[in-house]
Amino acid sequence: MRKHYLTNKQRDTLSVVIKCFIGLLFISPLFVGLVFSFVPDAELFKLPTFEVIRKTSSFDNYRTLIQSLPVFGYLRTSLIDCVLVITVQVVFSSLAAYSFAFFDFKGKNFLFTLVLIGMMVPAQVITITNFLTVRRLGLLNTYLGLAVINFAGGKSLFLFRQYYKTLPREMHEAAIVDGCGDMKYLFQFVMPLAVPSIASVAIMVFIEEYNAYLWPILVARKPNMYTIQVGINQLIRPDLLPTYGKLLAFAVISLVIPVLAFVIGEDYLISGMTEGSVKG
């Protein structure tokens, strides 16, 4: 019996079709949520058909949402929080990673092991301690209070250290001999070369900070300090029926910025996580 084998072109086509199908399965909930965000609540409770969706779709959910809640104020707070955390964490992690990569000092390996252990500790374990400290410092309802607990990050330090160790030590030694100090070498030579790693860390930190809920709801006590994740909770009240249309509209608005950040920085995210992966 004659056997039939797929050609390389047929295998490639089949691979693309399967990947597209899997991708559509993953994004289908987002697509359904986007479509339903334009449908009135009265129709959503009845699981609308395509014909109903076509006839009743409008921007009323978005218009009512923006009129009833300061959505863009929540977005502003989230973005300020993210910018603060990303900026400080990149600087702090770069300085710490530089010392681990280029300096030899007593207890270096032990300290780096502590950093790795710290990455394994769930953030919820130290939430109460952090909250008591922030309250004692008078940082409740402030941008600094929202951001301060994430100013240092083990993952970003680890990624920077791994990349810095791929750079030739001879280049560092030559720069020092020529009179270039360590700070100048870091900011003028090392960090420009580490742009993919910096972008990767920035995207990861942005997504984590933007999606944070527990810490912002503890620190932000006033509506003008609510982040986007705390703000969406204002639509869920036990004394009112759920307004699914406005909830979906809020979810769509909140997804726009992180999706754009991921699409723009996807290549940086992948390259930043793989560069330096073979260096111990």
C-alpha cells in the first residue's frame, strides 16, 4: 500500500492553520467581551443573537460609564504608579546588578542567593508588614505609597545581572584604566547596550503593576487615588443589579494600554528574557 507524506509546504501550511486556530481560541473571550460591551444590559441578560447585536449595538455603555465614574482619572493614577515603579526599579536594579556582575566582594554569592530566595516569597506574605510601615510613614493615599513597595525587584535584578555578565570584562577593565568611573561606565556604556533587557523589564513590571489590586485597595482610600483595577470594583455593588454592559466597557478600556504595551514591546520582551540566558 502506497503511503502519502506531507510536503514541507503542506506541513508549514498545516502548522499555521493549527496555530491560528489555537490563537483564536485564546482571544475569543476578549472578542466576545468587546462585542458585548456595545450591547444594552437588557439584551445581555437574554444572551443576544447576532441579529440583536447588530440592531442594538451602540456606545451608550461607554458614554454612561464615563459620565458616572472618573475612568480616565483611574487610568492616570495607574500610569503614574507604573512610571514611578519602572523608573526607580530599573535604576536600582541596574546598580545592584552591576555590582554583582563586575565586582568581587565577600558574601557576593550569599547575597545573590538571598535575592533568588526573595523571588520565591509570595508578596501576600509581607503585605501586612508593608501596610503598617507605609501607614506609619504617612504615605496612604499618595502615589509614593502605591509604588514604594515595588521599588526593588528580584526578577529585574536577575535579568540585568545575567545580561551584564555576558559583556566582556576586558571592556570594563580597559574603561577603568582609561579613567572611566564605574557610574559613568554603567550609564554611558552598559545601559545603552542593555536596552532590550531594560525594555523587557519595563514591560513585565508595567503589566504586574497595572494589574495589581490588593495593595492599591489597601493604600488608596480616596476615589482620586483609585487605580484602574480598584475603579472597576466600583461597578460591583451588592445593593444593585450587575451592569454587565458597563463592566465590559470598563474592561475593554482598561485593556487597551497593556495590550498596546505588549504589542509594541513584544520583540524586546522576548529578546530581553533570552539574552544572557546561557551565562551563569
